[in-house]
Amino acid sequence: MSDPNETLRQAALNYHEFPKPGKLEIRATKPLANGRDLARAYSPGVAEACLEIKADPANASRYTSRGNLMAVVTNGTAVLGLGNIGALASKPVMEGKAVLFKKFADIDCFDIELDEADPERLADIVCAMAPTFGAINLEDIKAPDCFIVERICRERMNIPVFHDDQHGTAIVVGAAATNALYVANKRWEDIKIVSTGGGAAGIACLNMLVKLGVRRENIWLCDIHGLVYEGRTEDMNPQKSEFAQVSNLRTLEDVIDGADLFLGLSGPNVLKAELLKKMAPRPIIFALANPTPEIMPDLAREAVPDAIIATGRSDFPNQVNNVLCFPFIFRGALDVGATQINDAMQIACVDGIAELARATTSAEAAAAYQGEPMTFGADYLIPKPFDPRLSGIVSTAVARAAMESAVAERPIEDLDAYKAKLDASVFKSALLMRPVFEASKKDARRIVFAEGEDERVLRAAQAILEETSEQPILIGRPSVIEARCERMGLDIRPGRDFRMVNPEDDPRYRDYWTSYHEIMKRRGVTPDLAKAVMRTNTTAIGAVMVHRGEADSLICGTFGEYRWHLNYVSQVLSDKDHHPHGALSMMILEDGPLFIADTHVRVFPSPEDLAETAMGAARHVRRFGIEPKIAFCSQSQFGNQGEDSGKRLRAAIALLDAKPRDFCYEGEMNIDTALDEELRARLLPDNRMEGPANVLIFSNADAASGVRNILKMKGGGLEVGPILMGMGNRAHIVSPSITARGLLNMAAIAGTPVATYG
């Protein structure tokens, strides 16, 4: 049997070695494909950018990457729990830190490992790099040298300098402690704190807690030699001395009596279980040593069952993790051109993180941490690192604090727009969906969800109530929905926040089955069958509600096959003015959106069907603020083949040509021809389309669906849709892979007034 530790070790080494060594690479942001590009990127064109920066140094943020470029700097003297392993051996850690900056905040970062032990000389080297970087993150430098390096760099550099081991830890501890006190019903000014660990992180945490309201005289700091007291000379420095107590007590055991908060940043097994019983009622225990904490949570819980516990580990609740802080505090600082990261910005970061934990958990974070309890309380004091709301909330708070404290050289005029931009960088659909969300706010439309018990639907319903004016209606069993909302930490409850239809017992049951029978009585549906359908088929129930005017739009399809749902939607809601004529998917790719149709409705559409799909697609694409450029795609290219698909597409184009159209279309052509303007110009110089097509219409559903799925699975595309065209926005059928965010997007589409849609 293999050793799990050895397996993990090898997996980690493989991760770092393959497919190419390391975790970083450098990519150009501008094309360099020809002589024209070369003349702009380098000589002679580059001189123009140089002269602009010489005239005004602030232009460096306009013409170079400096405004979004930072350095993670270390000398490797205090790396994780590994100690002084040297600059070179620290490089994997610094590369990892740079990756986190890019992943969580889209900040470009170089790792800089310096073989220099003298703190003043190290500071000189860092200061000399100021022209290259917009900010400096000091990392893994031993105490007290780190205090010296940071002080010198802050005094001499006019850019943010931040020692994350100190202040990043302090900010996350501050956020976790803020919420722990909230849960325990205690106040900063009243609590007694006992702390172990007089290093950089420990001292910074205590300083942060003082800024948040703790009285310095209520802090008892211990290190390996016991209590830090006035008159002690052994292993002291100015930073420790600030917390020296006038006392005859000397040990951790002596001082822990009546403590409300234990803060451990020291070493394994420092805190014994029997000492916990001497603490105040409902004690808060932050045992943050890694990998083995000062006391294991299970031992602490056994000794004091109502204790509130946090660690530095990911396998227990409440991991105090610096990644909640450092990407976002630098994002906000860089974006306003802050000259430093001051106390106001750090406290804004504390408040932002703490407030986010008290808010409803995001669907994305829940998906990343499946099975973990994520309801605010003793076991959920701080948000998870993969909560996508961190960037918008925390970075905006930091930017606002920098502006209000007068350290921002490039203030942001519209912070709401700035937050929306940050959210758009995380939620790929946010920017494109903004016009749709704005349109949906004009009417409080009623959206009925057929699969109301689905977790994704419940999270979407919470978001709908928070972000739109729409009114969700859920079909499902109230007891199940209430229990799931409770388990997932959602604030919403049936009956109070949204209406419900209970298929098992609803007073409107007779109205619904008689309505369905009236529609279907000459299509083989008996009264008994109508009754059975209205008890068991939530899609049919939702469609009947729309038919009766009790809802404005139906969303279904989170499980099951598309055409099964389409059958019931068509049965109930099709009429002389409405019939399904295509499904349109917006695929959000790295270089922008690409719309694909028809992916689901018509397997082999006729020319009339294809023309109708094009007209519907043009209307829907404009709802996203995009001017449609439609390409009819086939193996045939401008009439060079006589197969069926080419014939049908050419016939569809002829039908469109018969009347004036207000949108651009062209075809039939290959996909590469549709997306490559130069190739298209060579094949048909007088074609009527400029630039790449943004809507691709195919001659059969297999091709359209295949392209959609390839873009989603291999191209990293995010799908919005599918949008059911032709139903007057009265129904949409989603795919089983849809996320809660996807359902929110579909609700916004469904929430747009009917008159604007086809």
C-alpha cells in the first residue's frame, strides 16, 4: 500500500515540473507579427513612449505595464515553516505567490529572490527597483529584519510596500476576530487577549487588534521564554517591548485565566487542553501555527464544546489564509495609484472581508467547496478564497479608503462603475449582461422556475431578489425548499420572499389541470391524464401558469432532455403569434462573445426556418448592445458545393434578400471564413460583411450543438443561454450543466419586457 504522504509529495513535484518547469511564463500583450508591429514595439516607435514618460513620470502607467506590475521580494530567511532555506530554495513559494496575484486579482507579478542577509542592504536593493514596479510585496523575511526592510522601503519609495507575513495575516485575523466577537456577543474594548509568538506576524496581528479597538493593557504576549514583561531583557526588540506588561506573572498558564481570545502564531502543541477551561465563557481560539497548530481543533472542541476555533489549515473550518487579503488590497491600491498602503486601507480590507462572510454565500464558492458548511456562524467566520465577490467588494473598499485618506494619485470618479468592472473581470458574463440587467429592471416580471428544489435554482432565486426587480416563483415542495435554504445558508424562505407552487398540494390544482385539459383535450389528453401531469410534471405546470397569466416567463431544464421540455412548452404556449424557431447560445470567449444557432430546436431546418432563426438572432443579439453580423456556416463556400446544407443556406439567404433587412448577414461559408475577414475578402472580394462574424448559424442542430460544446469544453467559453427564440420571451429551456450564475443571467433575459423580444 502506497504512503499517502509520498504520493502527495510526488504529485506536488510533478505539478511544478510538468508540462514545463515552474508556474509562470511571460506573454506579450501586443501583436508582433510584421515590420509595422516591430517599428511600434521597438525602434523607432518606442522612443515616443519614452519621451512621454520623461515629460511626466505618471505616464508610465499609460504606456507601460508598471501600473499593473508588482514584485514579490524575499531573501528566503523565513519561508513558511521551513525556516531560513535561502533565496534560491524560496523561489517555488514566490512563484506561487505571483500566480495567486494573477489568478485572484489579475495583477502581473515577478518573483524576486535576493541573496542578501543584511536588512539595510536588502532595503537598498528593493528601493532601486522602484522604476520597474507599481508595488512591492515583501515576503518571508525573518524578524526583526523584516521591520527594518519595510520601514526603509516605505520611507524611500513612493509606491505601496506591504510585508504580507505581517499585515496580510493581521488583516485576515482582524476580519475573523471581528466576526468571532459578533458570534460570541463580545466587544473589542472588553476582551482579554493572550497571544503566543513574538514574530513579525504575531506583532502585526496585535497592532491590528489595537487599531480595531482592543485595549493594549488587555493584551498578554508570550513567546518561547514566557510572558513579555517590563524589565525583561532576554530576546527582546522594540516591537515586543510595546506589549510588555507590568506583572509578576511569567508563563502562559499564569496569564490565560479569563482570556476571551487566544491568538497563536508560534508552534505546535503550545496550548494544552486543560488551559482552555481557564478561559472566559465562549472562548475564541485562533491556533494558526502551520502545519501543526498550537492545539488541534478536535482537542479544543472536546475541552470546550462551545469554543470558536480558527486555524491556518484548509482541512478545518475558518482557515486564516492571506490570499483573502493580499491580491485585493494591492488591486485597489494599484488602481488608484496609491503611494502607500496605510491603516485606513488595511481596516477597509478587514471590514470588507468580514462583511462578505456575513453575506449570503456565493454559488461559485459553494461549488468550489462542496460539502463544507458555509453559513455564517462559529464555523464560517471568513469567506473562502474562491468567493468571486472578494475582488469587487474588498478592492473597492481599499480604493475608497485610499482616496479618502489622500494617498491616491489617480482617484476613481465612479466607484460603482469600478466595482462593476472588477466583477466583470471575475464573472465573465457580467459586462455583456449589463444591458440586459438594466432592461430587466424596468418591469417586475414574474419568473417561474420549474425545478424549484434544485440548489442552483435556490441560489439563483437569492441572487434575483438581491440584484433585480424580478419576482421568482418556485415549483417544489415547501418543506424541501426551506430545509435546503437553511442548509445552504440562504436568507430566502418560501412564502416570505417568493411564491411557491406545491405539486403535491396546491389550492390551484383544479384550475391548472382543467386549463391543461382544455388546451390538450383534442390531442389525446383525458381529464385523468391532465390531473396526473399537473401532479408530476413541473415544466407543464410552469407553462400553464404562464398561459393563465400567473407568471410572465418559465425557466426549466436544469435536468432532463431539452426536447422533452420543449414538447410541453410548445403544447401549452405555442399559438398563432408564438412558436419555437431556434435556440441561441452566447459563448463568451477570451476575445469576446460569439453567438451560435440553432443548437436545439430544429434538427434539419428548412430555408424558411433558417431565415427565421437569423431574424430572431439579430433581435436577441442587440439586447446585449452588440450589432449582429450573421454568417451562415456550411462545408460549402459561396456556392462551390451542391450538397443539401449549402442549398438550404443559399435558399435562406435568398429569402432574406427578398426584403430590406436591418442587420448584416452573409454566406454560405466555412467557419474560418466567417471569422477571418482577410480570408473572406480573398474568396469573395465584394462580400457584404466587415470584420469577423459574431453570429454563426448552421444548417443542422448537430453542427451548431457540436461547435457550442467544443467552445465550452475546450475553448474555455462561458455559455449564456440557450435562449429560446420565437416564444415572446415566455419560456426558456436551459441545459443541465447550467450554473446558478447562468440561471441568474437567464432570469435577466426572461425579465426583459416581452415587446423587446422575438
